[in-house]
Amino acid sequence: MGGLGEAVLGKVRTRKVKTLAKTVNELYGDRVSTSFEENKKLVREVLEGRFSKKLSNRIAGYLVTLKKLELKKQQAAAAEEEATQAAELSSTES
């Protein structure tokens, strides 16, 4: 799965799941984590039973995905910045 020549497909999520998860992430981004269980507690606390358990779980799962993407982007940016600094340092030493 996901090997050479194979297409890797993402999960299908409804617009409602995505918009609610992004809203929770914007408002409570400091409390969102890569742990599904912690996000599940956060979503239930924030949404206060307005949605079904199934929908709350899907939102919590999507929050995990969003957080992991955010961390990956931060790591890539830090690595790129480090590479540029190393390149500048080596060019000034020459």
C-alpha cells in the first residue's frame, strides 16, 4: 500500500467536519494535540453535546490530522531556515 506506482487516497470528510474542526483549531489551537483522546475530550467540552458522538469523534480525528500537518510544516520551515543559515555561513567563510 502506497508503494511505487500505487495511488494513495485520502479519507473523505464532510464539509461540516472540516469547518467545525478548523473553527475549533482556530479558537482552541493551543489545546489541540496529536492525541485523539485529548482532542475528543476537547471537542465534547467545546461543542457541549450539540452533535452526535460519531460526528464529535470525526472532528477529533480530523483535528489530529490538522495538528500533524501543522507540526510537519513547522519542522520543514525550521529545516529550511537551518539550511539557509548554514549556506550563508559557509559562503561568508570562503
